[in-house]
Amino acid sequence: MFRLKNGKRHRAFNLGPLEWQAMEIVWQSETCSVNDVVDRLPQARRYTTVMTTLSRLFQKGLLSRTLSHRRFLYSARVSRQDLERASADYLLSRLLSIQSGSTAPDVMMCYLLENLSRHDTERFNQAVETVRTKR
């Protein structure tokens, strides 16, 4: 769960790549239309695909929209940091909810940490330092 800008609590969502790209564009623009998002996506997408994606993000409570001159303008209801944190919490809760008594969560956590330390030592060290600081 996380809090939206208006203080209401909302559950975390596991977003797909296009949803993340759309959210990134909205965060950068503050408000934008479907056409704005279509124009700024790194790869070509149909208008209707982007319209559906923004509509779903609105239904999930992550975007707000207002009608302006016969088109919707979208803005973020949640910050990037809050959504990233909620997504990480969601992923971790899914990982740890694997059958009780199973060693699978421990194995997966070790695998993730080993790979992070091997592929991105700086990020691994930052994560370790963050955990130390918060304890």
C-alpha cells in the first residue's frame, strides 16, 4: 500500500514496460494528452494502444485526467519514488509469499543479491549502505 498525493491509500501495481514509459512521460510533462505521449515514446505505438494504456493507469488510480477541448489531459497522482517503492514492495511480497516452509524465497533473494553485486557493484554497495543507515 502507498499513499497518493491526496492522502488516500492505494495498493501497489506491477506495471508493464509501456505503462512505465507512459508514467515517465507524464512525470516529465506534468500534464499531457494521448498525442503527447505517442509523440514522446521511444518506439512507435498506435494512438489507440497509448489511449488504452493511459486509461488503465487512470483506472488503477495512478493518473488523473481532465477533459479539455474534447480530449483528456493526464497528470500523475503518485510520485515516481512512491510508485517505485510500491512496485518494489509488491515484488518483494510476491517473492516472500512463496509457499511457507519453502527455501525458494531465500534462494531467490541470494541469487538476486549475488547477481546485483556481480553486475553492478556500485548499486549493490549503495543498497547495502542504505540498509545499514536505516537500521
